[in-house]
Amino acid sequence: MITKDGRFAYEAAGDPDATPLIFLHGIGGAARAWRQQLARFSTQFRAIAWDMPGYGRSASLASVSIAALADALQQFIEQLGAAKPILVGHSIGGMIVQKWLAQSPKLARAIVLAQTSPAFGKADGDWQKSFIAARLGPLDRGETMKSLAPSLVKELVGDDPDPKGMELARECMASVPEASYRAMMLALMGFDQRSTLRDISVPTLLLSGSRDNNAPAPMMAKTATFIPSAEYVELAGVGHLANLERPDAFDEALGRFLNSVATKT
């Protein structure tokens, strides 16, 4: 589906009048990475997954930054008429949710920060530079997203991932436009929402994987301590792509949180 303004492509399932539950994918993802979740949660919610700007059939942004992506998220929500949504942000999707929430603290019913971070640190830090070099270097040397997809996905996952989920992860990664992948990687540089964590006033779930090297579980557990209404759940043996690696475990953790939000509101 495409929004009325023609800018955003998305997938959706469930009653249009139900509470909106919006899923935001990571740098190597796509709306279709959430298909199991859309099917699972469409009985209770209007489950929606966007193709991030520059992905799928969504229009690219003139200039890519987390702030610009947060503005795009607000425009997407307005286009859908999705009042008081619950947002589930994975990886960079979780960073977009944090930025959006800092600008619009009262607009969400609840948020889920899945395998993400409140900061990427200094733009000129050594770790940050080597992180970017490791990911963009192969493209500079003539590799393509399609040729890199199997190794990129393999590096991200933990123990015994679901084979179907891995196939979908590779397919999503292979189809990311190179320009979008580069722009999103660079958008991470300098991201820092640590000072706004204490202002998050909506029910919040932080969901980590014990084998995640990109958003390490100890960092996420510490982040949870700064958010007044946060709950923290760690999935054992899971890497960075929980909803594709262990979809049932991911859905169970998410479902428990959504049920607790429903009883609170």
C-alpha cells in the first residue's frame, strides 16, 4: 500500500479502527521483514509496517538524518490517521522512535525499543569510524548489497536462527538500495538521545538479544534503568534480528507487553 501523498509504502493488516501498532525496520530490513508480526497481531491491532524512506517504494529523503527520519515518521502517522499508536522500532527504527518521541512526547500509547541504542557516540570516534568502514568498505571495493547480503546477515544473528527468517533477512538485505544503506549508516553518526530517556513517560519495553553485538544486552539493560516506566526483556541466544531469528519468542515477549499496556489504558 501507498499513503495518499504517494511518499510512503507500507504493509498493513487488521481492523482499520483498532489501535495502530507500527513496526519500524532496521538498516538492512523492509516492511516485509515484519510479516509474521503483522499476521500475529492483526487480530487485536491495526498492524502496520513501513518501508523506511529510500526503501521499497517509499520516496527517498533529500537529506538523511535521524531527525529527518523522525519527521518522516510523524508525516507517515498523519497520512494514516493513526492516533495514539504503539511503536515498535528495531535498530535504527528504535532510534527514529526515540527522536520522534522526544519531539512528540504525548502522541504514543506505548513504545518498544528492540535491539537498539540511545546513542551512537561521537561522529569522529575510533569505534564509530571502524564500524562504518567495516560496513561501507566492501561496497567501496565493488561488492553489491546482493553479494554482501549472506555474510552481513550471518554476522548479525545468534544461535540456531529460524531458516525461513534467515531467507527473508537475506532477501531484505539484498534489496536495500546501496545509496540508502550508505545514507542510513552515516545517519547513525553523532546520534545521542541519552539526555531524553528520563523524559519518556509512556509504557516502554526494551527488548534485547543476549548474542547481539550491535546493541549489546548489557547496554540495553542499563538504558532501561534511565527510563521511568521501562520493562526490560532479554532473549537468550538471539542476535540482532530477533523477530526473524526467533519469531515466536519475539512475538511472545511483545504480546505480553501489549497485553499489559491494554490493561493499563
